[in-house]
Amino acid sequence: MFSLAFMRHAYLAGTFIAIICGTIGVFVIARNLSFLTHTLSEIGFAGAAFGIFMGWTALSGMLIFTVISSVIVGQMSVKQSRREASISAISALFIGLGILFLSLSNQTSSYATSILFGSVIGIAQADVIRVAVLSGIVLLVMLALYRPLKFDSFDAIGARVSGLWTTAISVVFLVLVAMSVSVAAQIVGSLLIFILLTLPAAAARYFVHTVSKMIGLSILFALLGVWVGLYLSYATNLPVSFFIASIECLFYFAALGYQRLRVGS
């Protein structure tokens, strides 16, 4: 398998993606922003299609659309009462824009499928380098903001009372989520990004109860999902996103079962 260049590239890119998704996902779950990752998946699809229409890479278009939109969507959806309406309106708009840009760019349906659901074959060495650079940026910023971000995510009231710059932290975190979405789409596609950004972290919180341990276990679940998913995709010639989604769902349901047994005992 590793004699094939595209599989080596897929494993390298997948490793970077799993690490940043496992790390960011813990704070996504803590801040109740799972809805945002789902919305950004539709926005990412439109951004990728726009990038292709403009003659850029799909990743460039995704970054532009998701980074700008993440802050806007995050601020629009702060109030629970209007969150669902905001998500529905924005998702519908950007799915429509994605379809429009793809039709204007005269790309085939197979290319649209690659954007939506990911493609192992399409990962070149240049893509791996871009993923590595973006992942490094995300991790460095996360490391610099770790303590205030942890405080704000797990004790929002205490963070505000202590005078922490919660608004600035939220904006920076939304941008990091957008960058993670754009990077993760290279493997799982724009429509299944929220799987890696939510399920590994959601499963990890049932097994461990400190932030550092949650991050470590979340990264492990994400890595296993990506690595095993890539191997099964290679062995069966079926979409990698299907296997990654199935594996992460298994981890999550196992975590729910473990929690139920622990509470019952």
C-alpha cells in the first residue's frame, strides 16, 4: 500500500488532520459549537466550488469562505432562539452557491463528489505541504491560547468575571475552527467534516475528565479512524469517508455504552 505515492500522501495528510481535529474538537464540544462545524461544511463546499471557478485550488477557496463566514455565523448564532433559523438560512444559501459555482466552472459530477465526500487519490505532495503548514499554524495558536481558551470554554462565567477578553478569544477560536474545516475536507470531504471535529472529542469526554486527557484520547480516536479508514478504503475500493464515519460512530456509541454501565454500577 505504501509503495503508492498517493497513499503515503493520504496517510501524512490524514495524520495532520486527525491531530488538529482531535485538539480543536474538545473545545468545539465544550463551547457547544457542533452546529457551527456542520454549517461550515456547507460553506466549505461553496468555497471549494468558488475556488475551482476562479482557477484556484479548492483549499484556497475554502479558506476564504470559511474564515470570513465562521466569525459572522458564530456571532449570528450566539442566541439560542435564533440559532436554528440562522443555520438553516446560511446552509441553504451556501449549498446553492456551491452548486452555482460548480455549474459555471463546467466541472464534472465526479469532481463535485470529490469536494463533497473527499478523495484519497486526489492528494498530491503539494496538498500535504499545505495541510502541514496550516495544521502547524493552528496548533501553534492553540498552544499560545491554551490556558485562556480552556478557562473560557469550560468556565465561561468565571472567564467573563475575571476580565478575560472572551470576545477576542471567541473570534480567534472561530477562525481556527474554519481553518480546521478547510484542512479536514481534504480527506473526508466538505459534508462530513463535522464527524472528525465532534465525534472523537464527544467520545473522549465519557472516558476521561481532564482537558489534557480529553485532547489526547480525542486525537487517538481521530487517528485510529483516519488510519483504519484509509486502509479499509484501499482494501475495498470504497469511499474513505464512509469508513471514517463508521469508525468514529463506533467509538461514540462505545463511549455511551461505557458511560451507561459506569453510571448503572
